[in-house]
Amino acid sequence: MSFYDTLRHFADSYGLVVMLLIFLALCAWPFRPGSKNRNRAAARSIFKDGIDGE
């Protein structure tokens, strides 16, 4: 088996699983316990300068 075939096999099997796990972890990251205050601060940060940039 060539080096390309070995890498292709890895990407088709384990690489896909790793990418799926990373995707799920990044989707769940904002919902972890203790992140409520940081999420709220990020959501309201666009309003910190006031209306119309005052």
C-alpha cells in the first residue's frame, strides 16, 4: 500500500471521527456550565458604546 493510500484510509476512517468529535465539542462549548456570563457579555458588547455611536 502506498503512502497516499495509507493517508486516504486514515482520513476516511479515523480522520472523519476526529472531525466529528471536534465539531460536536465546538457546538456544545457555549452551553457548558459557567459560560452564561461570558455569553451574555459577548451578546451585549455591541451595545456598550450606546445608540448611534454616542
